Amino acid sequence: MSSRLLSLVVYEWILLRRDRRAAGALIVLAVLLVAAFVVNAAALARDNAAKTQTAAAERARWLAQPAKDPHSAAHYSIYAFKPVPALAALDFGVEPFVGQAVWLEAHVQNDLLYRPQGDASALDRAGLRHPAVLLATLAPLVAFLLAFATAARERERGTLRLALGVADSPRRLAFAKAAAVWLALVAALVLPLVLAAAADRSVTGTWHADVLARLAAWTCAAAIYLAVFAVAGVAIALYARDTRLALIALCGVWAAVVLALPRFTSTAADAARPLPSTQSVKQQLFDEAPSYWSAETSRENEAAILAQAGVSRREELRANYRGLELDRAERYSQAVFDRVLGGFHDRVIAQDEAFGALAWLSPAIAFAALSPALAGTDFAHHRRFIDAAERYRRQLVNTMNAEVAAHRPGADGKAHAAGPELWASQPAFVHEPPRLGEAGSAGPAFAALTLWLLAASLLLARVARRLQP
């Protein structure tokens, strides 16, 4: 940036500070964003502490259970708790709408329990506790107010004509105004959020390289998003003939691009990639992988187990037939879960990708797809927890069934009872969230956001060529 352009930006910055109404709107939104982040961080810290404490109690209960049939232990099993994503206080994403804990039971891949949205207040349901939502919806309006103050209102006062008369380049003056608006937005809205997130240790404890990378990427995405509206706002305000038309055009563009198009696109993605009802998925699981099998299924299991062992009667088996049958039924249901539930999860992600693919319609769509992916709160990240919990459940249940199969009933006909050594052999469940870029893809949305900035810059350059003193 040349010294002349820098001096113009500083001058425009000073003029913006003198406009009390635009500066007041910016300050109010900045306070609202920081307050929302602080409230979220405190609530998420409480949730995370409760999850950690309950998980420790669950682990202690599992280890302290008395001697019993291993398969019975697999039924009583244990809960797995989803850790709070490190940047959830910035963007909740799907977190309020998906479960936070799952009961890892034999034969069944259970739904996740405790959806925070079920206990949400009216403030939560309105999205006023989501900094990313507030930034995505209200920051463009504030950007347009600042652009209106620095361009359209200056034209009404006559100062714009004087500035054009002494400026060596109308384009330089126009971009200086856009840069001043953008710097004001970043300094007041993005920087406080980033500093608050960097200072927060309630969820992560210590910062990891992945968290820092996510925070840097989110900051970059938010800055580009605000730059789009800063540049476009100045272009529209300079193009309008008078202040009334400029205000109408800015408000209309904000309503269409930020409010209407994302909702229309969400509906379009839902229509293009429809999802089956939850009840139909559950019914399909019940039909194809029931928890208890029929007499006909038992005969099929017996024939398959005996054929695999190369014997003709149960008594000739070296292993416990009950354990072999339990293991066979469990592995069959696991294949059904992979096909039915896995297919449903694939369709959810495909719907999210369809929404993100339409980011070229609006920068608000691009940011809505990009922000939760960077914060680790989109469905792709949530699915990684579902899959990790399911792998742990299968390991636990398969281990318990293997213990049953390894011990034939005693002379009295009683089943083998396992003890503390078997319970301790099962490691505690620990979920490691995926690294940035390992779950989902934010590339298309980021590219679309960058193209929107380029398009807004080209528009401003074209408008600037028409400016006359």
C-alpha cells in the first residue's frame, strides 16, 4: 500500500469515527458479539466439565461392576460423551441440534441423547447467542451503514465533490473508503472475538496447533466476508444518484443477499437432496437387524456356525455356541448399521455439500458453510464422533462376546462369569476430534467467498471510473 493511499485510508477512518450513528451501530454490534461469546464460553465450559465428570463416574462404574456374564456387561455397558469443540463458542453449528452422549449397548447403535436445542430459550432459538450468526447477518448491515456514511452522505453534503477534485485518482479514493470501512469492521467485530477466543482456556485447557490453525482460518474467512460487503457497500453508495436511493439499494441488497438467498438455498438443497424421516430409518433398522432373532434365524445361525467349524453338532464345538451365535448376530447387525445409518449420514453430508456448492449465489451462503467447518461444529465433524463411538461399542461388544465364546458352561450349566480383569482390559473411550481438513471440505466455500471479494472489487473499480468532481 502506497503512502498516499495509506494517508487516504487514515483520513477516511477519521471521518467514520466522527459519524456517531454509524459508529454507534458498530459499537453496539461489537458489544453484542463479545457478550454472546462470553456467555457461550461459560456455558460450554460447564457442559464440558459435566461431561468429563460423568464420563469418569461411568468409567468407575464399569470397572467396579461385580462378576457377571460378559454379554450382560455388554448390555449394561457405558455412555460415551462428545467433547465440546474448541471453537464452539464462536459458531455452534449443528451442536444444539445433535446429541451429546450415546449409550453403547449390545445389538443396537443407539441415537445420541441430550440435544441442547430442546432446552433452548427464546433467545437461543432466535440465534442471538451465536456470534457467527450475528456476524453473518448483522455485520453486513453495519458495513452498509458505514459505506452509506462515507460515500452517499458525503455526496449529499458536497464533500465528495471536493475530495474528487483534489484526488489524483477516483479509484484510489473509492478503495480508500472501502478499506476504511473494512478496517473499522475488522477492528471492532473480528479482532475482539479472536482475542476472546485466544484468551479462553475453559474448553481446550491448552492451545493445540490445530486449534490455532482453525482460529486463524476462521479469522481470515470472517475478514474476507466483511471485505465483500465493505467494498460492495461503497460501490453501491457511490453509484446511487442520491442518498435516498443509496439507502434503499443498500437495504434491499442486504435483505436479498443475507436474509432471503440463504434460506432459499437451504430449501433448494433440501429439495435436491431430500432426507428420509428418522422414523423410517429406525423402522428399517428394526426390520433388518432386530435385537432378538426368530427361531428361523436361530436355525440359520446354527447351520452357518457348524459349517464354519466343520462339525455337525453343537456338542462337537470347542467354543461356547452361545458366544459364537452372539458374535455372528452382532457382526450381522453391524453391517446393517453401516449400510442403513451410514447411508443416512452420507445423505446428510451430501445435503450440506449441496448447500455449500451454491455459495456462488451469496457470500452469506459461503460463510454459513465455511464457518462451522472451520470451527469444527458442522455435521461432518459430528459424524466423526458418531463413528468413533460406534467403533468403541463394537470393540467392547465383540470383546465381551469373545469372552463368552471362549468359556463353555460349567458342569452345573451356569454361564461363565467374568471379573475385574476383563472390565479393565477395555480402555476408556477417548475421542480425538479430526484435524482441520480431515472432516469435510471447506475449499469450495472459501473459493466462492474469495470470488465474491474479487467481483465486489471489480464492481467498485468500474463505479470509480464514472466518478466526476
